[in-house]
Amino acid sequence: MPSLPLEDVKIDGRETGKAKSPVDHFQIRTAIAAFFCLWVLIWTQGLGLWQRWSYSESAPEPQGGGFSKSFVEAFNDITPSEKLEWHRCSEGNFCARLTVPMDYKRPLSGSRRRHPKVHIAMVLIPGANHTSGEHFSASPVLVNPGGPGGSGIDFARRSAKSLQALFGEDQDIIGFDPRGVGETTPGVDCFSFPSQKAGRIASEPPSEQDILHGRFNSMLFDISNPGLVNSSGNSLESLDVRWRAMSGLCTHKDDIYGENSILRHLSTPVVSRDMLSIVEAWDEWIEASPREKYPLERPYSHLKGQLSYWGGSYGSLLGETFAAIYPDRVGRMVLDAIVNADYYVTPIWVDALTDAENVLQSFFRYCHLAESSCAIYRSGDRSEDIRIRYSAIMDRLKAQTGVAAIYPRTHQPVVVTYSHIRQFIFLALYQPIRLFPLAAEVLDALYREEHSKLFNDYISLPELQASLGRFCPCDDSVPAQGMNVYSHWEANMAIKCSDKRYILNETIPNLTTLFELLSTNTSWGDVWMTWQLGCDGWNIQSADPPLPWDPDDYSFSIPHDRQVNTTNPILFLSSSYDPVCAIEGAVKMARRFAGAGFVEQKSIGHGTFSTASRCTTDVVRRYFKHLEVPDGSLEDRTWKTCEPDEWPWKPFQKQDWMQQFSGPRSEEREDLEAVGARMEASKGIQEFLARRKTVGY
């Protein structure tokens, strides 16, 4: 297919290269955009929409590190610094913006135009007794929840106390937004262009008005989504054109900024380098602290200078990549929901869904066991009866244009299609404990054609929002204070496309063949192919070194027959049946690292946090406290296994769980209470992962 002509790209709401019609469409669109801008201003209530581009020519130069006594309400209140300078922020936490090179081949010196910078936003959640600014850990735990494009800041703010209950109450937790994501600037934004008045100078960011205009165009693009690749007779062709147009738009933005474009500096290896910069900046900050205020004896002092890290899903890929590039800087590293890195770099990640069908079949089995507690169950049902009913519901929905209703809160028309529900059911496979019951209720409402119940009770729930789109009128929530409004899917697309060794750039017949091949291995080929098409026609070349992974074992990747020797062993975790990160890929990646520990949790879902398990939480806690990995052999397939303590429709309840231990002595009961509290903490992380409005790995 020919490349998209730049004259057909919409810029600032206009179509270039076309004659002006008698009706001034640009004025109409500008009026609409102005209304949209006013709506956004009211909606955000001044909660820092502009902070993504808060740096400017007049911004103060980065200053030295330290510990500021000032309180900040938003990240744009913080002057970026080449040395760590923590500021008190919400909920007793500390926030910082660390300046690193956009291109590590061009260090932090000279003008911004020749030496562009990235300002990494971070939040520090202190461990127990660290609230006074004393006794900070020598090696705080960095966290990444996945994506790519997931916000580590949001994850840390919402889940750090739960993580500390699991890892150790004295653990300092740092959440950071990777470059291009969230509060870190510059962010990925292919829709916001600097105005013509700015002269398109490479270092000039878009204005506030430009950003609002871009968000409006982004909304128009999002609501024009044609659905899944097989949802209509020409949906594959429509998706192909859609993503090639998006690639053309991003390329045009990239051309404006040239070698200073953030779109050339987003790949996972350079984010790994950023994590090393955070470790080094932390060490420098600790060393510069007054000795009388910050004692030399610190928790985990033997890990000074090394990375402590937890990463799930894409976050596991980030950890694997860091460990492969900087093996001597690995302190403690727990990776969950393991990405098979060798296949992640291919155009269509074909081996990811090996176990997705098993997870779907478990929905029918657990629904059968739950009987009337499962909304779609009918008296006397077998598992097969429930499966047949599910198939009938989806077939009927696919034959319809969609289910329409007026959403009562906003009085706007909403159409829910087969593609929406199909993607929601797929996402339910990620978190069966939390989402299987909800999926059954949604399916039952569709089966009974109770559309008002569907819209009144379910559509506005966060668990459904990732399937319905970012600008669904059902979502009338207000973003949390200090968090900007940014496009997760743009960051997701740009990062994963930057990581590809082999770009997807095929004809429609070849894409059809790829889809048919994918569908022979899984019934979820339609969803997966739709998500993978985001890199269709992507032609922005990453300026950074490639990922050290490749399925064909080329010379520029880590040889498959050689193990990476890390300073400390890595702990790998996997559920038995993960819908998008199959356990066989997890075993393969663990074998790439010498001395790695491996735990298989006998559960379904995306990662071990999808199901509470005393055994798994005990293993993780011992690892973070003592760097102990469980016994077992990856080669002999005799690794550690852990049983779950909850199932779909039978979630973990601490008091019920305690009752199985008859009359324990007081000291034993105290220990059990602590174990139960840790398992409750894992449920808090499970809730965050189920409710975040993102689609990814």
C-alpha cells in the first residue's frame, strides 16, 4: 500500500491541500473545538492539564538536588533537576522530576536544542518510620504495572501500601512514569502540533490551545474506531487505513522535531537506562545527605547501587531488558506475568495467547460450580450449556448493529457493539476473580435484552471503560488531582512500535493470511490482531540501541544458549493459565538468567496478583527480605508451585480464611493475622489492575 501523502494529514483540525468550500468548515470546527476546550477546562477543574508541556524557553535551569521543605500540588510546580530534589506532595509522599538526556549519546550539557532533555516524574512512598525524611532505604523498590504506557506514579500512589505489606513495611517504593508517559515530559502526543505562529521551531512545544485542539482531534479519531478485524466485511481494510493514517500523523510530528523528537527515544532499552539513572541519582542524593540526619546504617545497605524492582506484564519485559543490559546492577527483581521477549519484537506476537482459551473455558466451569451466584447460570446447567448460551449471546450481538440507549447521567446516546463486549470479555480473562462475576451479569443483561440495566448498572464501571474508549460519555469521572489528561493508547502504540525489530507493513491479503494463521491457534485472534495492528505502517526509526531479544538468535541479540549472570538471582512468577503471557514463555525467559527462581501459581489470570495465594505472598516476602529464591529446576520442570486461596465467585475473605485454623495459640494467631493482612493487600493490587482504564499486555 502506498504511504499516506502528508497533504492528506489533518493538522490543527484542517485538511491541507484542498480548496476551501463555500461553508468555512475550519471556522465550524474551531467553534466546536472552543466548546470542547471550555468543557475540558471545567471538567479538569484546573487539575494540571498543561503540565505535560510545562517546560519552556523561560523555564528555570535545573538546579541541585536535596530535600525541599516546600509542598507541591502538581508536578508542574516542580522545577526539573539533574539531581534528585524531593518535594512533599499529597498523602505524605514525596515527588520529584529528574532530568536525564533524551539521547544518552548527547549528554546533559549545552543548549536544549542540541542536547534535549527528558524530565522523569517520580513519586516516593516512604516505608514505615521513614516519614520524617530519615532512614530511607539504600535500594528503594521501583515499580512498573505494565502497558506499555502504564503510569508507575498512579500505580504507586494507589498500591504502594499494599506492596509494602507484601514486600516489607520498611520498603521505600518509587513509582515513575517512563519517558513519553503521563507526568513525564515531553509526552507522546501525535495530535498536538505547535501553531504556525511558532514557526515550527524544533524546540518549541505546542501551546495550551494547541494541546486542547489536539485532544479534540484525538477524540474524533478514537470514536471513529471500526471495531475488531472481523466485525464487518471491510473492518480489516478500515483498520489498516486507520493505523497507516495514524503512522503518517506521528511521522509528520516526528519530522518537525527531528533528532529531538521524543518519538525516536522511547524504546525499552533507553527506559532501562533511565532506571539506572534513577538508581545513580538516588545514591548521589543519599551520599549528599547530612550524616547526622541520615545515619549510615540503612535498610538493605548491601544493595546500594543496585536496582530493586517489581514489574508485571510489560513491566516484566522492562525488567528482563534491564537485567540483560546491566546484569551487575540487579539487586532484587520480581517479574510477574512474564512477556516472552523474543516474540514481543516480532510484527505479530503469535505465541502470547496459547492459554487464553483455557481461561475462557474456566469461566464456564466456575460459573457452573457457582450455580445461582453466577448471573448467566440457569437451573440444571452443565458447563457446556453455559458455553452455548454465551455463544448465542455473542452471535446475536454480532448480527446486530449494536445496542443503543440514552445514558442517564449525561443524557447522551451510547451504542455498545459486539466489538466492545468481545474486548470486555477478553479483558475479564485477565482478572477472573474480580471480572468473571461482572462479565456474567453483563452477558445476562444482554441475554434478557435488559438494555436499561446494562447502561444504568454496568457501562460506567471502570472495569468496562478500557473496552468502550477513552471518550465514552458514560465516563463522567474527574481525574485525580495532579494527574494530567494524557492518551495512554498513544504512548502504548509508540513504545511497542519503537521496540519492534520487524515492522508490520503488509498488504491486505497478507494481513488476512496472518489473521487466519493466528485464529487457528486461538479463538481470540480477532481481538489480538486488532490490538497488534497499531504498529501497521509505523516508520519512525528508534535512535536507541535495539532490544537484546530475537526469536531467530541473530548476532545482535543475546544467544539463546547463553545465560545472563546477574549479581543477584531474579524471581519469576507466573499463573498456570495466563491469557496473554503463556507459562511456557515465562519458563523460557527464566532459563535465560542464571540462578533464577521460578514460581507457578496454580491459578488462572494475568499474573499472580489476579488470585490471592498465601504461598506466593510468602515466597515474594522472603525474596525481598532475604533474597531467597525457592528450590527447583527449570530444566527438569520441578519448579516451585503454589496453590491459590480464592476462586471465581469465591473471593478471599480474611475472616473465613482464618476459620480453617482451629484454635491457634495467641502467637500463632498473630502470625496468621499478619499473613491474612498481606493477602488482603494483594487484593488491593488486584483491584487496581482490574479497574485501570488501559488496554495492553
